[in-house]
Amino acid sequence: MNSLNSLVYPLSTEKALNMIDRNNTICYIVDFRSNKAEIKREFEETFGVKIASINTEITMKNTKRAYIRLKPEFKAADVARKLKLV
């Protein structure tokens, strides 16, 4: 799988927007077949940040979410502004 196709779109629910400020975390809908290493590589290349951790979840709607926590020296709010979420 091409690693530059794993990020689909950012999630902009109220919970996801609260996580940006509280946990320094961005929530993204990702390709169902992608793994954490592919998600991390693409996100770091696209936004120029370093990732502390990634948690993934498969929803009941058969989509895959990635909760991407950034390292403390990077701010999720800056990435959210690039994505026009806030």
C-alpha cells in the first residue's frame, strides 16, 4: 500500500476539537488497511511534526480512526489551523 494514501480526513466533532486543546491530540479518519507506522510516517512528512503516540480504533461504521498525540514541543492547535479546524 502506498503510504501517502493512509490519511483520509480530519475529524471535526466536538470531542475531537476538545482533544486538540486538552491532550495535544489530532483525530483523523485513516484508510482501513493502514497501520500505525504508515500513519505516523505520512503525518510527520505532511505536517512537519513529531508524534509521541498513535492509538487506532475501528468504529461501528466500519471506519478507522487514529488519535495522534504530538510531542510537547509541537502544538496540535497549529496543525488544526493548517487544516482549518479552528
